[in-house]
Amino acid sequence: MASLRNAKPRLKNYFKENYIPQVCEALLCGILVTCPEDPLRYLEGMIMVIIKSGLQNLLWDMCIAPSMKPNIRRLSETYLEQLFELDDQLMTPELMIKACSFYTGHLVKTHFCTWRDVACTNENVALAEKMNRAVRCYNFRLQKSVFHHWHSYMEDQKEKLKNTLLRIQQIIYCHKLSIILTKWRNTARLKSKKKEDELILKHELQLKKWKNRLTLKRAAAEESNFPEQSSSEGSLVHETLKCDISLLPERAILQIFFYLSLKDVIICGQVNHAWMLMTQLNSLWNAIDFSTVKNVIPDKYILSTLQRWRLNVLHLNFRGCLLRPKTFRSVSHCRNLQELNVSDCPTFTDEAMRHISEGCPGVLYLNLSNTTITNRTMRLLPRHFHNLQNLSLAYCRRFTDKGLQYLNLGNGCHKLIYLDLSGCTQISVKGFRHIANSCTGITHLTINDMPTLTDNCVKALVEKCSRITSLVFTGAPHISDCTFKALSTCKLRKIRFEGNKRVTDASFKYIDKNYPNLSHIYMADCKGITDSSLRSLSPLRQLTVLNLANCVRIGDMGLKQFLDGPASIRIRELNLSNCVQLSDASVMKLSERCPNLNYLSLRNCDHLTAQGIGYIVNIFSLVSIDLSGTDISNEGLNVLSRHKKLKELSVSECYRITDVGIQVRSLRSSVREVLTLALCSDY
């Protein structure tokens, strides 16, 4: 029979499915045990028996008679499969090679282990000796390394000690030099000051002498004829040359020219060569104000001035100047520019701003109020002005919320600390949210004349701008108490609200709890404020300025409760104009509780009498007081004349004051600076 080991899988499956090995086993067992005379007939009969009984019921001894069945085990399926070579595990040449290889490897391993045991026994002694030598060598190297580190450490310590001694000697030497230089500097300053004083005194004497001569020359010129007048003018010019201010120190010259406008400086530079040199001092051109000569100076002179002093200019003011775009672009040559004011310039455009931003990256203060800038300019600010600190966009109505989003480009405007958005009614809540994302470092915020400003705008702004310390909201009628609640995350020091009817006493309760460091409060013309608000302000220990003008619901009781608190100790300025319910009791309390009060306004407080005026004299720190529209009379003025520090007094619209009261000598000597008497009918 040919081997089925290399047969196709289909053939092998056929053998197994049709029980070919089991049939052969049964027939072979029957022939071997029975040994029939005619094997073919026997096989034929047995095959018919197997067909009748079925292949599923086939047994190995089915073809053997019951009496002849031997007591032996049948051939197993494994043996039959091996006979027919259906078993893949039958011994093959490959398996023989593997078995031989395994046996050879095992034999080699056994012999190697035996040799290793014998060889290791001989090498242990040599290895131990080598280990001892290695330990001694390692210890020697370790000692050598430790000694080397110790030697290096000692050398470093010696070097440090040496350097310390040298440093001490240098310090002692520098200290001696400092003492010598200090004494020399003091001596030099005394001599220099003495020399300057002598020089100034000399020039003053020359100036006085020149004035006297000038007076005499003019008197003589009036009496002489025309030729004599010409000769006197010639001699006068000769005399003027003797008074030369160019001989003054540079500091004195600068101080003189700082008081002059740009036009006057230019005129002085045209007098003579010496005066021209004085007007060309570098420090004189650090700040140039073109707004004072905006109607007389031509563009070409501005161009030449900026070109000449481009490296010295630090501050430029073009407020209200009607200039050509080329003139504005010339500002880009001033590389060291720090402050630029182009407010109220109708010809200032985005293109001019582009040139300036590329040429002047160091600008710190930028005023673009009331100009025609658009979103293009807003895109330039964060890209070029990385150190911008002050920005004014007041009344610029052509940029949108998208322009405010541009402020977050690049590094953003996170160094911005002052922002003015007055009159920008086009900004919505989304725009304020963009400001909060890009200008997180704002500390001073001014928003005036903005009727579209709401509480939601403020909430969106303070979400990320928690550093705000100064806040100005005037002309924002829709701001309410919710704004103060939103501002509780900020550490406010100054707040200013004017003309708001929605702010009530609830806002001042937030002030008491959340703003302990508040120092300035301006809440003028807020009709919703009552005495309860003043009671909430009394714990503010840092409060120095309080303005409650036109808050008509405030009375004596509220002011008394405010002054009973610690806030009255540090208060320096108090404005209670048009608080018509206040009387003499409030003034008496002020004299008792306000030792540092300097400025007081009681304008149009009708209930104030002569007795209250007497209490004002007891406020010894008072410098300025406004009593306009009150019932003060000559007797009151006479009482105020006893105040020693009073410098400014306003008594406008006080109809009971007459000439007699004004002529009081003591009052004239007391009020040294300003006395306002407007609309006093009897005066």
C-alpha cells in the first residue's frame, strides 16, 4: 500500500469519513482468527454483514464467531492510523535528526559541566588572589581620589580667602575714596553754588542797571529830535549787549526757556547766534507741543523740526492740529518717542498710524481721542506697541467689537494699565469681553458719556480684569447696584459716578464689605443716596476725598453717623454742595471729628447760620472753603477773619455781604490767595 502521508487532505478526509481503517481492522481480525478455506467468499459475506449492521455499529471482532473470539485487545485507532500512515506523528527522518541533535547537545552539555567543575576548582585560588589584588588597587585609587578632592578643596578655600582679603581691602579703599569724593563734591557744590549765586547777582545788577539806563534813554529820546533819537537807540543796542543770559548755567537757561511756548522759543532763536545756541539744547526738545501753535506753524517747519530732533524727542503733542498725512508719517523717524497725543486731529488716519507703529515701537502713552481710526489701527497696537501702558480711545466711533478682538493678537496689550473708552457707544457686551481677554492688567478705567453702558458690560469686563483700582463712570445712567456687586472682585481705591439715579444705598453696602482701601469717592448728583449710605462709608479708614454734591437726600443724621466712624480722621476733601438738609449741627461735628480737613464745600446749604460759621474757624487745617449761596453776612466774614491758614474763600451769591464786611483788615490778611465775590449784589 502506498503511503498516505504525502496524500492530499481530501483523500485523508475520505478515509476517515467512510471508516476505511475500521472496516479493514474488522475484516483482517476475522481472517486471522477464523482462517477460512475460501477467504474471498468469507470477505464477501462479512462485507454484507457490515453493510446490514451499519458503519456506526462496526466493532473490531464483528467478523469472528462468538465461540472463537480471543481474549486479546483490539488494535487501537492509533495503531490503525499508523498502519495506514494517517498519523502525522509517525517517526520520520526529520524527527530522527532532531532526536539525534538533542541527544548530541545533551551529551555535550553533560561533558561541559563536568569539565567546568574540574576547571573551576583549579581557578578558584587564582581568582581569589586576583580579587585581593583588585581590592588593594581599588582602595589605593579611592584614597588617591579622596586626597585629590581634599587638596582641590583646600586650594579653593585658600583662593577664596585670598579673594576675600582683597575684596575687603578694596571695600576699605573704596570707602575711603567715597569719603574723600563726598567731601570734594560738597566743597565743589558749595563753590559752584556760590559762583552761580554771584553770577546771578551780577546779571541781576546788570539787568537793573540796564533797565535804569533804558528808562533814562527813553526819557531823553522823547525830548530830543529824530537824529538824537537814532543815536540814543544805537547806544541802547550797545548797552543791551552787556546783559548776555548765555553766560548763565545751562540749568538756569533751560528753566527760563521751559516757560516759553514753541513759538516764543523759535523767535528767541532768531535774535542772534548766542541765543540760537541756547535754543538748540537737547533737553529743550525732549517734549514738543505743536498744539499751542497749530494755527500759525506750517507743515514744512514741523517736518524739519522732527527731522532735526528725531533722536531727542520723547513727547509729542499734536492735539487739534490740522496737518497733512505726510506730516504725521514723519513722526516715525522719532525712534525714541514715548508719548504721542493726536487727539482731535481730523486728518489722522490708519495709514499714518501704520508708519508710526513701525517706526516708534517704544511708545508708552498713546492718545487717539476723537480721531477717525478704524479696526486697522486696533490691529497694529498689539503687534508693535508691546510696552503700551496708557491708551485713550475716547470718542473714536469707527472701530467695532472686532477691532477690540484684535487687541489679543500676538502678546496682546497685557501691559496696559490705563484705558479711556469715553463716548464709544458702539461697544457692546461682546466688545468688553474682548477687552477683558486682551487687557488683563488694566488698573485705571475711564468711561464717560456712554449711555449704552450697562451692568452686563461691566460684568463681562471684570471677569478677567481683576486689577482695576480706579473707575470713572460719568454719564452712564443705566449703571445700577449690580455693577458694584460685580466689582467686588477688584481692589478699588477710586470710584467716580455722576448723574446716576439707579445707584442706591445698596451699592454703599457693597463698598463697606468689599472695598476697605477705598480713598476717593465721587458720587455727585446721585439722587438715590440717603443717610444710610453715609453710615456704610464710616468704617473706611483710608478715605481721604468724598464728593456728594447734589445728593439732596443727605441730612445731619447721616453726616453725623459718617463722622463718628474712623473715616473722619483721614478725610481731607469734602464736597457737600446743594445738600440743602445740612445745618449748623453738621458743621459742628466737622470741627470736632475732622482734624485733617483741607477743602470743604457747603455751597447752597441754606440752613447754615452765623453759629455754623463760627464752628468753621475751629477746623484749623482748612485751606479752602466754598460758602456760595449761603446766608453768610458781614458778621460771618468777621468770624472767618480769625482763621490763620485759610487761603481760598468763595462767597458768591451771598447777598448779605456788603463793602463793610469786605474791608475787614483781618480777613484781607487771612485770605492770601483767592476771594470770590461774584454776584454779591451789595458789593
